[in-house]
Amino acid sequence: MSINKLYSEKVMDHFLHPRNMGELPNADGVATVGNPVCGDVMKVYIKVGKKGEEEYIEDVKFQTLGCGAAIATSSIATEMIKGKKLSEAVEITNQAIAEALGGLPPAKMHCSVLAAEAVKKAIENYKKQARQKS
Amino acid sequence: MKRIYLDWAATTPVFPEVVEEMARFWRVDFGNASSLHRWGREARKAIEEARERVAGILNCQPEEVYFTGTTTTSDNLAILGVARAAEREGKTGLVTSQIEHHAVLDTFKQLENNGFEVNYLRVDKEGVVDVKELEEKVDLNTVLVSVMYANNEVGTIQPIEEIGRLLKKKQEEFGNRIFFHTDAAAVAEYLSLDVQKLGVDLMSLGAHKFGGPKGVGILFVRKGVRILPITFGGHHGGGLWPGTEAVPLIVGMAKALELAQSRTKETGVKVKRLRDKLIEGVLKRVPDCYLTGHPSQRLPDIASFVFKGVEGEAILLRLDDEGIAASSGSACTSGDLRPSHVLLAMGIPEEEAHGSIRFSLGRETSEEEIDLVVEVLPKVIDDLRRMAPKI
């Protein structure tokens, strides 16, 4: 294994000290992606606030079963979207997540895909619920 | 922070006596063993002495001992070399097990792509190869059977002598040779390497697993085994493994093998006591986990577990942060997305196999270290489980 296949310091930092970890009671949107057979499951909770007409991510939490990269990507993804407008948060990409971590080993890129998907699906889940209410 | 190394099955520290034995071959007796002059003769003498020492331990002739690069190269040479010789006689039947090291499995996969028929034997839930299935699969076309001496991930010891006897019987029945190879990389500090007792025709070893240096291995090839070289470039190593001989490494390996094999009993007793303490402590203090491999027919150094609802690499990294080195058969450490082929072959479901951790102890492991692991591990597992969503 060459050195660039190992984890960056940033990955290790987020893995050992995950941000926004836990459950969010009364979340406005929730999504679970991945499955235990593949070894990774991520669950993202969001609380949506309003500034004038603009909706934004007021709070976000995650829970993850998975490897170092799975935990680190979910942690940094929550950090990246917290306080962001919903319209911006939904645009998060797996490349942006991987870059924010100082890169990921190629075999671990799928973790960043999962993290981006979890964020998007949590927002979708919120929007669906909002539509049903109105 | 105290650092605790419990990954002896990955590699071991070199015996101090081995470092000493190797010393003069770097700058004083540095000659090429193929040269005719004094320097060359000194190197040749050292290698031939090492070969005799190794042969003494394996209970074979010195001419049956070949020095190679690593266990992986020994495995490749044994399997490819025998297969190529067999091909000339029109034979293509090969048998191995599903739980071999990748050095063996990947080599057989190569041969399979080149038209050989390979049977991969099943194992039971404790990781023991099915000898009955072997008996059914061996036929007139079979030329090579390769089964590891003990599994490196879960520690299960395979019935090598029984397989040896079975193959002998089959050979008499068929009236032709079936060569028997074993990868013995995991066992040298604990089990007998007597090739006559084991009934093997080829056996692979790697020095760094038993207190020798990295980068040198042994292949035992019984006289009469039909084998061709797979690399070319001269007559070194009896023409079977050409290339300038690594004199210091070979000398160091012979010394390490002597030390390891002269202490198997005491090392085994010491390591097993601590290993059992670790197993007992972990099973008692961590909920939802179990030991993998055979309960008694296992190497004394290996304790491998599955922790449900956690991922192995995450456990490994958290333990590393606590100063503890272990290893994992999780997909995440293997580079592909499937967990350990060994655990899957044993019937462990994928979602559980992702949560595997192997601790391997060694001659220098202390009781204090085991106590610390038993204390730290439950907290690590609990932390990670609390991070996971309820499914």
C-alpha cells in the first residue's frame, strides 16, 4: 500500500473526533443510505430553519456504521452543510467531501458518495414531508 | 503511551541472535556465492551450512531446500512450477482450499484462466478443510493439492497428516503421482515442520514470520517432484530460483528457524495462556461478539473475533489510537469491498464478517499488555456501536 492510499490527518481527525454525531429528535428530514451487507450504513438527520423566505440547515446530526472513511465523510459532510441554505446544501458533491478531507484512498471514494447521497436524501425527505403537509 | 503489538501473525521482530549472526555478511563476507574466489567461497560455505541446518529441522536432504524471496514467491514457484511440468504430461487437475492465503489463491486463479481445472475445497464453520470432499475431487487428472498448514486469519490447524496419508493411498490406487504442497507460513514458532511426518512434497516458509529477516523464504521440494522454474537467469538455487543469493538473509533465516523450532513448546505454552486469557476477557466483557476458528485445533497465538454491529477497520484504527496494533479481515483493509474470504467460506454472514478483528500474540507478549487490551477494547466497541444507527 503506497502512502497516498493511507488516510490523511484530516480523515483521522474526523474519524477520532466526529462532529455532529448522534440522533436529532424532532428532525424535519431523515435518510438512511447503504446497508450492513456492504459494511456501511449512514443516517443523516436535519432540522430546517427559515431566514425570511430562505430555508436553511439549522441543525444536522449523523450516525454511521462503517470504516474510518465512512465515519469521517459523514462527519465532514454535516459540518459542510450546517447553516447552509437548503438550495446550496443539496448541491453537495462527493468530490467536494473528499477534497475537504484532503483526499481519500481510491478504494474509499464510495464512502464520500454515500455521504453526499445521505445529505441529499435527508433534504428530499424533508421536502416530501413539507409537500404532504401543505 | 504504551504501545502494544498484537499483530505477530503479520510479522515478527527479528531475534537479537539473528541480527548478530547476519552482521558479518554485510561488509566482511559480502561475496557473491557464485564467485570462485575467496569471497565467493565464504558466501557459498555460509549458504550451504544454512541449507544443512534448515534441512536438519525439516528432516529432509539439503538438496531439497531452496531459498527464495518470501512465502509468496515460494507459493508461486511451488504451484506454477508443478503445474507447468504437469501440463507437459497433459495433466491439468489442481485442488486447493477456499481459505488459502492470496499468494496461493491468486496463483491458482491465474492457472484457472490458463485452462487448468481448479477445485476449491469447502471448510466447515470452524475453518477445517473437508477431507471427504478432497477424496471425491482427487482423480486421475489431479497433479497437485495445496492446503495451508494453519490458517493465518482464524488460526485453525488443518489435518495435513491426514491429507498426506489420503493422497498416498490415492496415488497407489491411481498409479501416478499427486504432489502435496502446504503453505506453512503461520506455524514455524509453534508446530513441527518435519516433512516426513507431515507427508508433504512441497512446503513454503517465510523468515519474517518466525523471527528472521524480511525478504527471504524457503521452499522444500521433495526429490522426485516434477517442477519447472518460473523465473530465469542462471543456475543459482539449483536453477529453480535463479538470482544472486541473499547471503545475510539466508544465514539469518537458518538461525531464526533453529531458535523458533527449538522453543516451540515453551513459546506455545506461554502464548496460549495469554491468548486464552484474552479470549476469555473479551467474550466476557464485550456483548454480541464471538470467537472465530476452531475452539481447540488452533494455533496458540491467534485470537480472532467478530463484533456484531461494528466495522473492523474502525475498531482497528481506534485501537491504534490507543497504542494497540491488531488486524482486520474487513473489506476496508483488503482494498475490495468484500470482507475476508476466509470468514465467508466458514459461513459467517457478510454483515458480521465486516466486524472481524484478529489479535495475534508472540513470544514477547506480556500479561500486562493483555490486561490492557481487555480493558480498552470494550470501550472502543461500545463507542463505535453508539455511533451506529439502529437498523
